[in-house]
Amino acid sequence: MNQIKYIFSQVVEFLDRNHFNYLIRKYNCDHYVKHYTCWN
């Protein structure tokens, strides 16, 4: 079984989820999104 994480998932671990959500609301990034949100 593969236990190695992708580079992107390693970078995302350093992001603060609350601050990320704040920026999404501030700039209205998920306005027209129907399936995949910015976090996904």
C-alpha cells in the first residue's frame, strides 16, 4: 500500500483552515462553484 503523500497535500497541511475560509468568504471565491469548493 502506498503511504507517500502528494506534494500538494503536504503543502496544504501548512495552511490554516480558518484563515483559508476567511479569504474564500472575503473574495467570494465559491460564488459560482457547484461541485468542488476551493478547499476540495
